[in-house]
Amino acid sequence: QDVEVNNRTVQVFNPSLGQFQARTWRDIRVGDIIIVHKGEYFPADLLFLSAENEEGICYIETMQLDGETNLKIKKAVDETKDLRHDSIGNFSGSVTCEPPNSRLYQFTGKFEAMPPLVQAPRVLPLSPAAMLLRGCSLCNTNRVYGLVIYAGGWAACWQCIPMFMLASNLCTLG
């Protein structure tokens, strides 16, 4: 099952070419900008940059992380919410955040927005509402753009697996 999941593809922005290209989940790296479409799962923990709507909001289902089936609303960073397919190359900035951990609904970080995204450099706090976690699925929104914050084993979904589950799985692998 891991091989199947890691071989799924996602569109990743290639800044050298100024376009999106298909890449497997296993090849996603921190700092990549990706597109996730309605009904798809997030392949990594993402900073929510924008959605294909003016409000910069999206709805996600977190059932694979917490068992809840109700949709949760997420809000893109105000300074990036207007980025679209043809303007994503204007993204400029850096993210500083806490190390990966098991707290699904808490996040501490800051985003330093740089020109041409903003007129002058600006440091903005990030909230959990701007985080899209690996394993959640996008609902009621056609497309979102996200910046990979944690990938692979560092994603929140792997940080919150109870140790007894890991031990149990290791025993069955041998």
C-alpha cells in the first residue's frame, strides 16, 4: 500500500520552466509549490497559498487523521490568496516554523513575504487555519495551491501514530 501511495502523482511548480509538472509523492520536497484538486488527498503538510475562489478558503475532510467526517474550513494566507496558475511564479518568501510534532490542530510559524508578492518585505504569523495536512482530502473546492512545509515521514500524519501501532506493525513486517 505504501508503494501505491508514494507512486501517486501531483502537479509541482517548476520555477525554471515557469510551469507545473507531474511528480510522484515520494519525490515531493519541502519548498515545492503544488496543486491539489477536489477529491484528492494532500501528499504532504502544506501552507495554504490560494484557492480558485476570491475568498481564499477551502474545505477539507480529516477522517484519515482524526476519524471526523465533518468538513473543516481552511483559509489561505491573505498575501497569497490571489495567486493563480498564471501568477504562482510571483510567489516569493520564506517560512520559519516549529519542528514536526504530533499536535494536529496547533501550528507555530511565520511567513516572510517578499517582493514581488508584496511591495515591501513583511513578516506574518501563520495559524493552523492555513495548514493543509497530509492524508486530508480537498472537498467543495476545485483546486488549491500549497507550499510544502513537511514531507515524507515528517508530515503530521506520521507524527501522531501511537507507538503501540508502530510496534505492532514492525512485528508483522519481520
